[in-house]
Amino acid sequence: MRLFVALFVLLLCPCLAVAQGRLIVAGAVCVDGPAITLNDLAQAEGEDAKTLLAAIGTVPLLASPKFDGARANLNGSRLRELIVQRFGTALPPVDVPDQVQVQRGGQVLSTLALRPAIDKILTNALAHHGGEVEIREHRMADYLFLSEKGPVQVRVVPVGTPAPGRISLRLEAVTEDGRPVQSFTGTVFADVWKTVPCAARVLNRGDILEPGLVGFARKNLAYMARAPWDGGNLPLRMTAAVGEGQVISADAVEFIPVVAKGQILTLVYAGQTLKLTVPVESLEDGGIGNTIRVRNMQSRRVVAAQVVDAETVRVP
């Protein structure tokens, strides 16, 4: 009976005028029965194409994969030839991708449709950098095949803390009640463009950084090994050399110390009822509020103390 129906449609179609519109074959589909039909594979655009698909869409084309979860890859050009041979010249134009993946049972999700949601989640996660975020190079499967057919949601879970550059992702399909179904992995690349401070000339370690020595340029944080300096709290002192035009990183600057290594200071111990002062030697440079190591001039004991001013430190 199935063969009779197929032959009947084959004989009928050449007698019809060519249908207007278009048949668009998907790149990945899931089928439930033992045969693959045009209804499984294609969507119709245009009224004529929809009418024709309703008439021939249930005619078997190929045997489906043998068991639930099994998958087959169909060559696109051969599939198109088969469709034309089976249904004749009355077909409208048929768009077929180079490869069509077919799974028996379950459902398939397109990662292309998921990209806007993925990009939005990662853009929000990178917003604290204060720059313009661009997500590109989505490296993941084009289609996610699931074993279950019921409604699912896809959670996007970055692996680790998202940062500019290559970001690893886990895509988790979960049911409406939150039960995990399957997970998939992938990566994207995040550009974060931001205007950052750069050296107006060569800066050496120990140089005092003043406004005239700082320029600004738009840079991509994805290609920076270190976080950029925020451009504030000038003047500062350089802790590392920076070439002309290069980005000034946050760890390349420090507050100008008010206390120098080797300087004799007054260390203050202040309690509720007792205040004690002793002379100490600074063992390192420090700015106001910094904690530095100092040595008691009498006991030679080394303790940590917080810089109060150019002459005084105190036990925190």
C-alpha cells in the first residue's frame, strides 16, 4: 500500500504546475517513526508550497535510524536528488544544507537560536569591566540533540569567572521542574574594548607619574595579561618600566611613599588606658594607610605597623 501511494504521488506531481514558494530542509531533525518523511525534514514558505507539502509530506522517503537515540548523517545533495526524483517537477525550489543530521526520537535545539541569550548573559557578566563587550567565535555544536521530547530550558553556565578572552561554557538542558537532562560544552571569545591609560613616553621604575605623562587609547582587554590602571590618584610612582604608548597596568603604579626604607619613625601603641611610643626603623617604603614592617630600635623585634604620617606609624 505504501509503495502504491508513493507511485501515485510520483505520477501525479509532473502533471501539476510548478508550485510557488519554497521548501526549506532543516540541518537537523528528530523523527519518531520508522521512516523519514518530507514533513520531518522541511518547512514550507508560501501558500502553494504549504498546500503541496500537506499533500505529499507524509510519504516515506528513507528509513529512519533503527532505535531511539541513533543518529544518521544525510548528504544534502543526494537528499535533494531523492526528493526531486520522488515527487517530480511540480516541487517548488528546495533548499537543502550540505548535511542533514537525523535522530530517532527526542528533540533537537539550534545553538544559532541560543546565541542571543548566550551573548546577553556573558555581556552582563563582563559589564563590571566598564568597556564595550563583543562576543564572537562561538565554538560549539550547531545542534544539540536531546534524548527527551518534553519541554526544556537551557542554562548557560560559564566555567569559572568570565573574563575577557576565551570563555568556556557548559550548556545544561533542564526540565521545567529543574531536573538536568543533558549538558554540552563550548567556548566563545569575548572582546572588551575600553579606553585605558597609556604611557606618553618611556617610563622607568621609580619615575613619578604625573598627568602630563599619561595618554589614553582604546584597547582590547582580551589581549592584556594584566588589569589596566584606572587613571586616578595622581601623582603616583612607577613600580615597573612601561614603553611609550603601552598600557599602564594597575600593578605598575603605587602611591608615592611618605615613609622611606631605613627612616627612623615613632611607633605608637595605643590602648584604652595606655599609650606607648618607641623609636623604630622602617624596613620598607610606605604610603599613608599602608602596612609596613618596622624594627624596634631597642628590642630589635620586627612588627607590622600602619603608616599614619611621614613620622609616625601605629600598631593596627
